[in-house]
Amino acid sequence: MNSEVYDVIVVGGGPAGSIAAEDLAKQGLSVMLLDRAGRIKPCGGAVPPQMLRDFDVPREVLEAEVTSARMVSPSNNAVDMPIEIGFVGMVDRGHFDEWLRERAATAGAVRQDGTFMSLGNSDGRSRELIYTPGKKGCTTEPVSVRARYIIGADGAKTKVGRAAVPGAEKLQSVFAYHEIVEAPQHESSLNRSTDFNFALEADPLRCDVVYNGKLSPDFYSWIFPHGKTISVGTGTAVQGFGIREAVTALRKQSGLDTARTIRTEGAPIPMKPLKRWDDGCHVVLAGDAAGVVAPASGEGIFYAMTCGRIVAESVAEAIATDNPACIKKARKRFMKKHGKVFWVLGIMQKFWYHSDKRRERFVTMCADADVQKLTWESYLNKKLVGRDPMAHVRVFIKDVGHLLGIGSETGKPDSKPTQL
Ligand SMILES: Cc1cc2nc3c(=O)[nH]c(=O)nc-3n(C[C@H](O)[C@H](O)[C@H](O)COP(=O)(O)OP(=O)(O)OC[C@H]3O[C@@H](n4cnc5c(N)ncnc54)[C@H](O)[C@@H]3O)c2cc1C
């Protein structure tokens, strides 16, 4: 048993935990970054350029830069949304997360491979944490360490949250599953035998987002290029839905059924921030553990990093002022910045992903210039959303009007969808 006391132990070296550990170590605090190494996070890997700017991530870390998105409706209408003001970055989570963890270590955080097991007693100043060292699956003797603060950045199934934060077990999520396949080197290696081949002009610079109740009854499916590989996946909160069968169907429909499968994997994506992120004295949650993924899009990497930074600020403040109550500020600060956008996106998800009729309409409206502008400005730069979260509501109202047949001239699509 070890009696070392850290200022902070961060459990989980994903985007949220790595940023929190790096920021705290840069301030001269003693930080341990504990991560259960050995498993690559299942993820589509799409990130906005604002993430690169906010967190000093060079473009070389990206596997690909995508310059358009193709939205595909239940009846196979396709609307292309070119990105005129930037690009969507694609990261490989195996490389990206390791790069972030190494950067945290360079800033002074002590990296430890190991699995968080449980929390022990508090002596008022610090709390005990027990973990098993080594890579995931290793059988080693548990080790005890102490820290004044513990950040649970251990993902949607957060064991830290369940051990310390009331309500953490109630995290609402969709389950997402994807298959990583080898990108066809030549168009001829795509299977042309099916009649619904929207990836036939397989474009390494385009994301395909598919809205179809057969492939996902309440979320969406995707085909995201990652340079030499492609992520083909889908998500749903519907228990018992055949998620693997849906991805098999999507691969067949997109001509990727004969591409070599490299990995198959799944994980929950939280859909609503938890009501409470902390235990009031030693423990605070960040990233997926706190539930901060944008509804409707499932965008979690940028928000996890932003949340990790905000949580680190609150913990640093708690240490500087010797006031544990400061850790409560993390949730307030995050929600003040992003809460309205999450709320609006949650309503949009419930409305547009409700039936194939609405999905059809949703894809059609993606041809609208206002919708494209709002989508790309808010996704790529996160600027519009900060300045004017109600812009989403205005477009939403306009589009509902459209759906109900009371749309004005301005609600008309600017380009016609293509029948595939
Ligand atoms: C299939 C899928 C596709 C997605 N696609 C996208 C996308 O394209 N773009 C996007 O922005 N978001 C996407 N997301 C969401 C995104 O992956 C998450 O929101 C993001 O990874 C959250 O980061 P995090 O650091 O909070 O948690 P995670 O990335 O889950 O990291 C948690 C870390 O904790 C570690 N850990 C867990 N338990 C323990 C333990 N007991 N002890 C020690 N360490 C532990 C894990 O090893 C991991 O490193 C997707 C998610 C899924 C499931």
C-alpha cells in the first residue's frame, strides 16, 4: 500500500481527462492521470476546427479533413452540404488520445496505466482511491493512493461517478456501434451488386449521414472517412434493436460489405448532462461521465475537452481557495456556456428523428442555405451558438412550418435533393 497524496487524480485519459490533467499540471499541481490502457475508444472521430484552436492541436494530428457532408433520407434522397468556411477534422482515437495523454505527461502529470476499482475513506483533506496497476485485464495487487480531488473522466459508464455522485447511474444514453473497415483503394473494390450505393463515388473528403428508421429508429447512421479506414456505424436508444444487423445493411447498401473489417465495437453516447457532477467535497465528473455530448449530433470530443478544462479550472480554484464548494461551479459554468444549445438540439432530436416522414423532411430542409450556414457555423466554429443560440430555434420554427405546409418562400430548399 502506498500513501502518496496528490493534489488531483484524474481517472480516465480520454479527451476530457487528458485536458484536465494537462491544465492542472501546467499550474504546478501534482496530478496523476490514471487510464485503463489497452482499448481504443469506439468513435467516429469527427472534430471541429474550433477544437484545434481552443486546445492547440496541430492539423497534423488529424487523419483526414472532410469538406462536405451528404445527408441521406429514408427514400435515398441525398443532399450534399459543402463546407465553404472550413473542414471537419477526423481523428483516429488510438493516436489522438495517446497524443493528448503524452502532452499531459509532458506538462508534468504522472501517467499511470491501471484500472480504477473503488473509493476509500475521506480524512477531511483527501480521499483514498484504489486501482489495479497495469494494462486492462492484468491481474495485479490493488494499490491505494490519496488525492485532495478526484476527477472522474472515465466515460459514460463512469465507475467513479457511480461510487460518489448521486444520480450518476441514471445517465441517459444511446448505444452506438460501428465497424472500422479498410477504405477501398479503387472504386472497383466497392461492391456494385446492390442498387442503393450512395458511397459508390466513395469520397475520402465527404461524411455520409444517413437518416433512416430501419437503420436507426431514433438517431442516425454514418459513414465517416478516416484516410486509410472508414467508420460505418449507427446509434439507438431502443432496447433490442438489431444494431449489428443495421450496420451490416448499411455496409451492403453503401458497397462496403466486401471491404476488410478491421474492428467492430460499440459504446454508449450520453444524451443529457447529469443534474449533479460532484459529491460536494472531493469528486467531480467531466466529459461523457458528466453526460456532456450534444444531442442530435452526438458530438462529444469537443465538449469533453471543454468540460475537462472547466472542471480543471474549478478544481484549481478549490485548491487555491481551500474551498471544496468551488467544484460545484464546474457544472454551472459549462451549462451557462452550452446548456441552451444542448436544450435546443435535444428538442430537434426528439422532433426530427421521430418518424421517417420527418426524417425525409429533415434531409430536404438541409438543402436550405440558412440551415447549411447555421449548421456549419455552429459546428465548425462554435461561434454562432455562443452568440445566438436562438438561431437554432428560428431555423427550427421555419422548418416545422415547412413540415406543416405553412412555409414561406424563404423556407424553400435552395437546391434539389438528388435521388440516388
Ligand atoms: C461509436 C461512437 C461514435 C462516436 N463518434 C463521435 C464523433 O464522430 N465525434 C465526436 O465528437 N464524438 C463522437 N462520439 C462521442 C465521443 O467518443 C465521446 O463523447 C468522447 O470520447 C468523450 O470523451 P471522454 O474523455 O469524456 O470519455 P472517453 O473518451 O470514453 O474516455 C474515457 C477514458 O476513461 C478510461 N477508463 C474508463 N474506465 C476506467 C477505469 N475504471 N479505470 C481507468 N480508466 C478508465 C478509458 O480507458 C478512456 O480512456 C462517438 C461515440 C461513440 C460510442
